[in-house]
Amino acid sequence: MISLNTVSYTYLGSREPALRDITLDVASGTVCGIIGPNGAGKSTLARLVAGWEGPGKMRGSVLVGRRDIHSASALQRTRLVSFVGDNPALQLTGFSETVAEEIAFGLANRGVPRDRMVPRVHAISDRLGLRDLLHRPPHSLSGGEQQCVAIAAALVQRPRVLVLDEPTTMLDPHGTERFCATLRDVTASGVAVIIVEHRFEVLREYADTVHLLAEGTVAQSGAPRDVLGSLLAARTGAGTTRYTAAARAAALSSTPPPVSLDDAVTAFAGRVVQEPPIQPVPYSDRAEFTPAARDVPAVKLRNVHASYRGSIQALRGVTLELPPGNQVAVVGRNGAGKTSLARVLSGALLPDIGAVSIGGRLTRDTPPHVLARSIGFVFQNPDDQLFARTVQEEVAFGPRQLGRAAVNQLVSHALQATGLDGKRDMHPHDLSTAERKLLSIASIVAMDTPVVVLDEPTVSLDAAAVNRVAQILSQLRSNGRTVITLTHDLDFAAENCDRIVLLGGGRVAGDRATRNMCASELLHELYGQLPQLARLARALHWNWCPLTASELGTAFGSV
């Protein structure tokens, strides 16, 4: 169904090709997974298959159903291929007043009669858990909810080929589960699927083949477990699952190494702990987190209720206190209120009821330019944040506006920490998506605020970039700064945060030290998932909860 024959592509103004002589075939009813580090050419490949050539030069051919997709008309392309990118905000039309209209937009453009259109919209909405949101304006949804809408709008077209670029990064566990179940049905109907994905567990379960891209070429191809667990995937920066990392840390001889939970259970079954494990944490432990007493909390919320346009209730009585230097992860299902909490903290959204204070200052009574001295906010979508002409100017803007001393030193430190020091003179929008994400983090780090809020900092980042973010958090911790990380990446939270706050329905459903939260039933019951190593511990009935692969290595006497 899909055939790429020696495809190369070079962007306008670039000397080096983004793709070099790519040849691969995807049969109808199969799923082809694409992995690789940032900059490997994954998104470029996905867009070429969808017919989005853009400014640049392509050699070779991309055939979809024996038709050259780049010579097909726009109408022919939409009937053949549906594409879902990694930024739902760019895919929403901006014309639709409701989610239902957004999903139906493509069908309406194709002239599908209303009596056929409405049942199709309702059917796909039910599959993806969107039925209760059909009346909502698309812009009022959370990032994960918008991603579900973009997926629904693609699937409702009933294409012959589906191209997905990081479709699950913004989805909560329930959304990911619904998406994967729908993907299984779609492929069973004969649709060919190409999926670019950093979540290896999804590919291990659903992909038929996986191709590892590195520097624009196919470095490895094969069965999912062989490629996803390979040393080459780790060495190129594509990453590994925590199960693979744990097996290597524990010096297991499993070949290939475990990639999924089932693989890991088989690999670790019967292994005896050689060193005393971490202090056991009972799975039934429900003790709430109690911060150390400080004179002035870095962040304090008391009975905060907040809404949009007075009708959409986002927060419903949130009470939370964070001492200086606390590293906190805020997790919750899509629409739970995570981004709204960040907006309340930054002063962009004022509470209807209750009070918010940052470093003892009430946000309601503090001018934005004064509040900006105390809290920095990294947006989920970096394109909503970047505006300067060069990387240097972007990072320097914040500290300069705040009147910080040694601006050049702050800028240099932030750029070195994010790996962007060599790109000071580039325009921010000439950077890759991952680099723009890191730039948005650098621009806030350079402001040197006591409190930093990161909204989904690991989205669209490969393993190497995620490690950079982890190192930045470690540095902020050592400097005594309070960091609030809003995330669906539970493994990142487990490895880098002191404490996890669980939101549900706009309320604080749980607030515990990280190991206690990961070992408890609460996170599993209300969020639907645990970090990978916590899942392994539960499956093997261990009486302790590891948070990192190195802890497992120590426990098995290998580190």
C-alpha cells in the first residue's frame, strides 16, 4: 500500500539532506513504526508519505496505492491519506465552533451528506471518549483532548493510509488505551499505518515492523522487540524502555532484552535480590505528603476555584503548599486541570474563589511584571512562547526585562545547559521542534526565578534531550529553586521529582512523596497507570518500589 523508493529530501536553505535514500514498504493492514533521535528525519518522512512536501527538493518516489502521492490532487490525497501531527493546535481548523464541527470538517468539505456524516462523527467520538466534549469549543480543551480531536478528525475520513507523528505524547493512559484499541480495529479493516513514536511500549504491542532512523537513513529494521531493545537504538539517542534499562543494569542475559512489561516479568521472574532493597513501601500506604515547615512557602493555594468565561470549571477547590526547593510533578488525566493550575500560578488565570500566593505575594494583587520576578512558566507548545529574531535574543529577553545582573552569564549558562550554545544566531523558528522546546526552557531558566513551572517538558524530546531536561531540574534543585512539572511522563516524574500531586476533576486527589505515590493503589486507580518499574514491582509482588534502573542494579548486586 505504501512504497518509498530511494527517497531523499533536502529542505530549502539546507546543505545536508534530512532523508537519504529511504526505501521501505508498508502493506495494507499493517503498522510500521518509526523511531529515532530528534533530527533523524522521522517527521520529514511522515509528512512526505502524507504528501506534504513543503519547500525543498525531493528525489525518489512515494507511492500510496500505486499512485504517486506528490502528483495527486489535494482531493485525491485526502481520500488516500490522513495525517495527525505532534502539535494538535496546528491541525485544528480555527473555523469550527464545536468539537463536533471540527471532527466533521473534512467530511463536510468532501460533500458527505449530513445523514451519513453525523453517525460517523458520533461513532468515532465514542471510540475515543469525546462524546461529552462534542459541544465544547475546540480551543477550550486541554492539549491531550485536542490531540484526540485531531485523531478523530483523521479517522472519520476512513483513509486507506494513516500517518501518525507522535500521536500519544499528550494522551493520558485512558486516551492512549482507547487510541490503541481503535488503531487495532483500523488496521484490521485493511488500513496501512505509519506511526512515529517515542513510546516504545506502544510499538512493541501494535507495530508489525520497526525502522530506526539515524541521520536521515534507515539504521536498523526488523521485528519490534529486536529493534526497540537494541543497543543501536540506545546509542543513537532513540532511547529504550525502562524495562530494557533495568535488565541491563541488573546484568540480565535476556536476548533480546525486555521491552514490554510482559517481557520484563519473564526476564526477572525467579531472580533473587542480592543487596538490601530500598525501604519497603506498603502498596496500601495512603499517607499524604507533609511539606517541611518554612516561614514563607514558595507556592500556596487555598481553596482555589477557577473557570473560563465563567462556565467551564477548571479548578474546584485546590489547596496546595510547596516549600522552597521542592521538586513536584503534577499528573492527571486529560482535562484534569493541570494546565489551568499552571495558568493560575502564573497569574494568567485569576481564581474565582480562593487565593494564590507566590513567595508570599497574592497573584490577584501583584502586577504581572512584578510576579514575573518570582515565577517562570514554560508553555506546553513552544511556538506560543517564542518571538525573538535569534536564539540569543530570545533567552536574553526575560532576564533583561527583569533587570537581572550578569545577563550574558545567565544566557550562556541556559544555552549550555540545553545544548543550544552553538545556535545563538539562528532564528528560533528555524530550529527543530525539540530544539524549540529546549529553547523555551532555556528562556525561563535564564530568568533565574525562584519558582519554575514546566508544562509537559518532555513532549517531542528524544532520550538524549529528556536527559538534558533531567540535568536542568537537578541543577535547579541544587540552587534551591522550586520546580513544578506538569506531565504525563510518569517515568520522568518518578526519576526526577520529590513529590507527586495527582489531580482529578479539578481537585487534588492525592499528594504524596514520589515513592509512596508510585507504590500506592491511588495512582493506578485514578490515573490508570504507574511508572514502568513500579508496574514491574507490582507484577512480581516485590515489597519495594524501585524508581530508577540503577536502584534495580544495586538491588541485584550488579552496580
